[in-house]
Amino acid sequence: MTTYWSLSAALDPWCMVLPRTVNDVSMTITTLADNECPFGIRGGGHGAHALSNSVEDGVTLDMGLFNTTTYNTDTKIASIGPGAHWGSVYDTLTPYGVTVTGGRAAYVGVGGFLLGGGNSYHSGSHGFGCDQVQSFEIVLADGQVVNANKYENSDLWKALRGGSGNFGLVTRFDLYAIEFEDPSNPYIWGGIVGYNYTQSDAVIDAFINFTNNVDKDIYSSSIAIWGYSASGFSVRSILDNVANRAYPPAFDKYLSIGSQTSNSLRSETMSNITAELIRDHRTRTIWFTGTYANDPRILRFITAKHDKLMLTLESILGPDSGVFSSCQAQPMTEPMISQGKGNNVLGLETRIAATGGPGFMFLIYIGIESAEHEALALPYVESFWQDVEEYADSLDGNWRWRYLNYAYRTQEPISGYGVENVKWLREAAQKYDPKGVFQRLRSSGFKIPQYIPP
């Protein structure tokens, strides 16, 4: 239980099962199904809320022993277990001079990341993580072990690209490897730049400019982060170039901002770059997300609301509560869609077409020490998110799309995939799980919605 990233997700089940082999997984799934036993699934353990990857009233399947990474130099395929963390994946692949479209923080788990889409430093040049899965090995509800790829069970292959854990339990992901330009120098360039908080508006302008022009440099990515902690408010940018090009023009506006308080930009391995985002200690967490047009008015509204939210929470919880925040903006752009290999079910192509330009993904992440404080803070955080949604609506800038891996348990992210994609998911679930084991008995994760909003 101590290995869960968020204390909010670390529920106490009836028992935990840690399978060692695919046969163990098959036997466990059929036993649970035959006995109508509720269960949850834990991969790398990076879920942010209760019921994201564990259960109380049921059995938790912990896939932590499926944590190996192997690389086939002939096929250039990396085979990765769902219980691995991206830091260890990068460590294994770096000596071969290759990497994959994985997580941007070393502690993020493989399974949930890929099944929920997977936003990566390589997404501008290679699409989402799920787009780079050549094949899934998956145990179905009846215990069958099948492969899902372009040639076998191709409908399931598409459904698993963003459809989460609704069809079975994936025991292996085969990903296309990305070769470094110089395999003997397997580095990317990047790091974190901190600014004086008086430069908040300048960071907004830099982010909007970067997102509007990212198609000119698909190897560069950025995240803008506004935060709060015991030391006060902060603003930072995470800048990375996966082609290992130092100070590319894409970052000019970020790097021209004065009053820098820190700067860790350098050429480094993937595992070391992603280790920079490791949090010092475990806390309880509240996450809400949304996606909006790349409109500076929306981002300014968000950052102003964030400041008010954190001052309100401190006044309610007390100055020694330890509450902190990370309010993030991440580009959502056409290259992230067009650079992927094959189809996924995320539905972003219709969202970007409807608004006629790029957008940004928003995440509000609150860290908090106690269950009591989490319960007190939750309605304020949810109200903050709802205010952002309404403001974006007023500007016709709400994409009505929520990244599954960032969504709070009430947000129903799959409903934002669009009518046709949700229909595809329903048909795949009916075909591969006709008794609805992963809809009825699986208590963790997001389900396929019965109602699809227009």
C-alpha cells in the first residue's frame, strides 16, 4: 500500500493478488468473474483519486510484478509490462540508443498511461503514447489470452488506444521504438525554468505563442505551471526538445522573459529529465481537467482564479496545512494527432477541427495532507473547474474534452470522445466481454458511458 503515488487512491481491499505470469492473470480473472467478485486493477500505481486503481469492497489485482522492459534490435519493438514505471523503461532502452513515447515523469506507470492516451514529450513528433503501440497482449474476461494489433483483433486494437481498462487486462505493450539521431548520444535537451511571479502574464504570452507555432517545430514541447506552496506563488515552464537541439527558436519567448529564479536546461537522458518531476513525499490529491481553445483570455482567467482558490483554501485549512497546487497548461495541437501511427478513439481530430486551431489542456492538481482536508477542499476545487468551463463556454472555446489520465472520478472523460468513438467502444466491449465483466465487476477506472452528449 505504501507504493501508491497518491494516498487518495490507496484503498484497503479485501485482498490483493500479485500475479507473476499471464496464466496467473487468466486464472484470477476467470475466478473473479465466475464468482461475481468486484475487483480493481493497479498498474504502476499513479492514479490520483479513490477508485482510480484500487477498491475497498473487492479484490485489487496489482500488476506490479509485470514490470520488465525488453528490446528487440531486429524488429525495433520495445515490450513493456503494465506495472513498470517510465523511469525504468528509459533506463533499459537508453543503452540501445532508443526511447518510446512514454511518460514525462519517471514515476508514472506504463499501463494506465498508455490505455488513457498518453501525452508525451514525443507527442508532437509521434502522436500519443497509445498511437505507438504496435500490439497489446490482453487477457479477456473469459480467460483467453489474445493479441490486438493491425492484423489480429484490429477493432480491439483501436479500442484500447484510449479506451482504458474496459475490455480486459493488458499484460504486455509492444511499442515502436524511436531511434535517437545519434544512438551513441541518447539525450534530449530540456529542463525547468522558474520565473518571478510578476512575470506570470509574460509566461502566458509565451505559452500562447508557442502553442500557435508548434507545427514549425514538432520536436519541442512546453508546459506552463502556476503553483502555490508554503513558500508562496510560483510560475515555471517545462521546456524540452527531443531532437536534443539546445535553445531552439520555439522557446525564444520563454527564454526572453526576465527575472528567472531557476534554470535547469541541459542535454540529458530521458530517465534523468523525467526524474526532475518526482515529488518529495506522498500526499492526498485532487485533480480536475479540461481542454480549451488557445485563447489568452481563458488562460488568464484560469491563473487569476487559481490564485484566489489557493488563498481561499489556505484560509479554510490553515497556514500550516501543507496544501500545494500545480495549475498546468499543455498544448493540444494538430501534429499530436497527425503524427500518430493509425487510429485511436480519443476524438481530438473533431475537436481541433471545430475550433479551427490548437488548444490547451488544463490541469488543476491540489496536494493535501489529510482526508479531512481533502473533503473540505474538494467542493472549492470542483467549483473552480466549473467556473473555468463556463467562462470557456462564454467564448465558444470549450472543447468539451477531458484527458482521461488527468480526470477526476466524476468527470466521465470517455463521453468526450464523440458519438462514433463511444459507439465503437461499446461494440468492442460487447464483442470481447459479452457478460460485461469489466463494466460491472471492475470497480476501478472509467467506464464506457451509456449516454453520449452531443
